Amino acid sequence: MVGSGWSGIELHLIRGAVDLRKGRGMSMAGADHVVGADREGRPSPIDVHVGSRIRLRRTLLGMSQERLGEALGLTFQQVQKYERGANRVGASRLFDLSRVLDVPISFFFDDMPDSLTTSFGVPSNRRPTSLSEGADTFADDALNRRETLELVRAYYRITEPAVRKRVFELIKSMGPADT
């Protein structure tokens, strides 16, 4: 599937979902890199990352878990499990999520820590770069805070473009100068 636009991680997850649907377990070759819950029942770090990206996008849209569940034909409890990484998101569900949340499938894998991508055979120098790559930890944490989400929502509720621009300029002037 070279040139298909799918990353190695996406293909690995899709193959795993297909194998599980067909009743086959994952190959034990490279068992130290098994995708999914570890032996102690904890969710896979990749599943947790994908779930956090689902939650991030849902909250940026101001959408409740219940509303997302309705759009997908799920209960809000199932959405919660996806967001925590407790339930793995299969390929078809990932496709549905990308359509409902209006993002490309790759969005769910953006900003994945290098430690996860290199663990699963995708060298970081072959990974597509994202806009936030190279940002410090503070910036990454700030983007995932509820305060940031509320600020963005409030900003976009300002209907007058000129007022919104003035608010933007005011906030920029209050921070340190860009270098």
C-alpha cells in the first residue's frame, strides 16, 4: 500500500482490527510491540492518544459525548470508553469519527509522541510533521486545557469580525513579544 496516504501506524491499527474481526489474534512476532491493552489490562498508549484526540476535537466543536454518540449510533458511555482508550477504535469507526468531527483520519494520530511512533516501527524522520512539532511542552499542555478550549469557544462566539480582531490584537499585546 505504498503511496496510499496511510501512515504505518494507521495501517497497523487497521490490520489489527481486521484480524480481530476475522477471529484471528495478532501475530506474536515482535510481541514486545503488541498493539492494544498490555498484559495488566491497561489500554495501549496509542489507543489513549487516539481517544484524547477524539475528545480534543469534540470539545473544540462544543459537542457533548451524548451528541457525538447519537451521530455515530452509540451511547455516551461508549464514546467515553473510546476517549479514555479503554475501547479500541476500529477502522470503520475511525472513518465515521473523522466525518462527524470534520477532520482527516490522520488528525487522530497527529502530535503522537516519538516514543510511541518509534516503538511501532515508524521512524520519526519518516513521520509527517505537524504544525506543533518542535513546540515546547508548555505549549502542548496549554492546548489541551479546558481553559484554552473555553477561550477559543468564547472568541468564536464574537460575531463581529472587527471586534474579534481587536480582541485578538489585545490578547497578543498582553503577552511577551514574538522573537
